[in-house]
Amino acid sequence: MNHRNIILIPRRPIVSLSILIITIMTIIGFIRHAASSNRPISVEPVSGEIAIVIDDFGIDNPGTKQMLELNIPITAAIMPNLLYSKKETELIHDLGYEIIIHMPIEAKNGRREWLGPGALTTNLSPQELRTRLEESYKQISYAVGISNHMGSKGTENLQVVSAIVAMAKEHRLVVLDSKTTESTILAREAKNAGLAAGTRDIFLDNSADLNSIKKQIKLLISKAKISGKAIGIGHVGPQGPNTARAIKEMLPEIKAQGIKIVPLTKLLKSQT
């Protein structure tokens, strides 16, 4: 009998090899996924927080549209008793921005018309001061805080300041002292009453020049990196378009420096 050597050859070697490769790649993919799921998520470090408060809404001022298109958590300070106070309050609230009352308060200098109607002045009785504050709160019903418009005289006056603090405490508002005078007592008295309160660090746009505003934003960044937190105040109005543009163009720098923009209430309440 003749014996033959029989060699077995797979009928579909290409198919078998393909299945093997797919199996190996699937295993490798699973291993990589498991390893990546255990890897800590990369988070950009935050070296400080800033609140950007924009004053003088309520007049349909230049820069209003640009400010509201920045898509960052600015805090809008709306003046009461003006033609567009209620309309802009509704608009800004609907867009999701934080709102505070920008209360006009008597100044030592400046034109009377800059103050606006319904202002708090040092010659008013405690009852009239309270009435004007309540009327302003009713107009700007979404307000979560209050700040002073002008006020270099009024924020040094205990009677005026006490009325503001009492109203803020009743409605659970935060208090921002715009610091238009070095002798202001507004933030101090608010803190003494147990309220979340703070003081402006940097005015962004005392000059309407674009480069000047950018320099002020850099100072705000530096302040936040040193202190952990800083409050900057800008404006709609004649300088409004340039202020909005400066903020927009500085956003990459703010992010690169590890600075986070937060609503005013978040910044103030984290200090208490």
C-alpha cells in the first residue's frame, strides 16, 4: 500500500487572517479606551476670577448691542427711572445676564443732569430715601444687587448709606461700591450688616481710547492674579463700543492668563 503525505491547506486563508487582525485591533482598542478612561481629565488652571460690571444701561446707549453680544457673564448695571429702564431690564434678563440696580446718588461735583431722575440726595428724609429705593427695585425687578451711579457725596453719608443697606438686606441684594470717593462707607456698612459686598478695583474706560481700555483690562488681570479676585467697571455710552471691542479682543489674553470671568454675585458671595 502506498502512503501519501497529506498537507491540509485552509480554503480561505485571506478571510481567516482578516478575522485575526480585526480581533487583535478590537482588543487593542479596548485596552486603550480603558487606559484613557482612568486618565485624569485635563483642566486649565484658574489663577484668578474677575467680574466685569457694565454701568449705565437704561438709556439705549451706544455700545449696548455690542456688550450684549459678548457672550460672557457680564453683570449689567441698569439705571432706574429712565426711558429704557424697564425695556432693557426685560431684554437683558431674557438674554440670561445678571442684573443689578445702578442707583443714582448725589455727587460732590458734576452736572445735575448726569445724575438722572429719582436720585438719592443727602437732603432727603429716611422715608423718602426708602421710597425712591423701593420704586427703583420695582422697575428693575430681576435685580440681584445694587451699585452707586456717581455718589461721591452720598456714599460718604451715613443716612443715605443706611437706607441702601436696609433695602439691600430686605431684598437679599449684593452691594457693589463703585468707589467714586476714597471716603466711601458703602461697602463697609454693607459688610457690617452681613451682606455680600465689595468695592470696584479698576475703572476700565475713564478714557474711550481702545488701547487705554486694554491697558486697564491688563491691570484688572494683574489684580486678579495677585488677590485672586478683582472687579472691573466699564460703561455703555460714548465709550461703550470701544469698551466692548477691547473686552472682546482681550478675551484670549484673559483666558491665557488663567483668569475666569464670573458674575458679580458669584465673586462677592465667595468672599463671605
